[in-house]
Amino acid sequence: MAVATEKLKAGDVLYDTHSHKMGNTTMSCEGVWMCRVREVAEDGSWAPVSWNGNPARKHYRRLPNSWKRNPKEWVRTGWRGRECYMCNASEDDGHEPDCDHPRAVSRRKREAKAAAKAAKESPAPRGEGQPS
Ligand SMILES: [Zn+2]
């Protein structure tokens, strides 16, 4: 879903992920480009956004569909499979422990919660081999 300009605020960063052809081959890979919101009109109807460091261009109402609040979790950057845009880890290895990608962050939270719950639900073994 496209991001609406009225939801933006100055300083927001969006990520444009789309595929492109690699060099002069027929192989396509994906790239991520940062889009910086310079400001937002008072009524939210338009916003100048700078794509990949280029001069800002005005966007009205909706940003292009490929512009997201977060980069795709796994980006096919080349021959080596897919990697995380934020921590550069490969999909096979999973995110780095300090990766800032929202999916990685929420996964870490979920895992920590699950671990805490499991620790709570399975009380430490007692009585076994100990004098009562
Ligand atoms: Zn990552």
C-alpha cells in the first residue's frame, strides 16, 4: 500500500526497493534506495522527498508504491542470494543480533518473550535425587 503524504513528517526516511538488471546481463537483482522526506505541507497534501540523495521532488497525496517505511527484510542483491539491507547478513544465517530491521527487532522480542514464558511454565525440577 502506498504511503500517504499526510502520514509523513519532515525527516522521515522511506525505503524504495525494486529490482533492476545487473550490468548487461539478463539477471535481475534488487536494490534499496533511501528516500528522505524534506518537509510536509501543512495540510499534508504534498511533500518534497529526496530520492537517493537527489534533489527533492514534490509528491502529492501518495508516494510511489515501492516506497516503504521499512526496507524489505531480505533483498536479493546479487548472485549470493538474499541479504538484509540493515545488517548485511545473509538470509541463511539470519540477522545479526543487533540488527535494526523492525522484523529482526520484533523477532528478538518474540523469542525473548517465548523464552521467559517457557522458563515460567516449566518450574525447575525438584525432589529428584534429593532428600525431602
Ligand atoms: Zn538484519
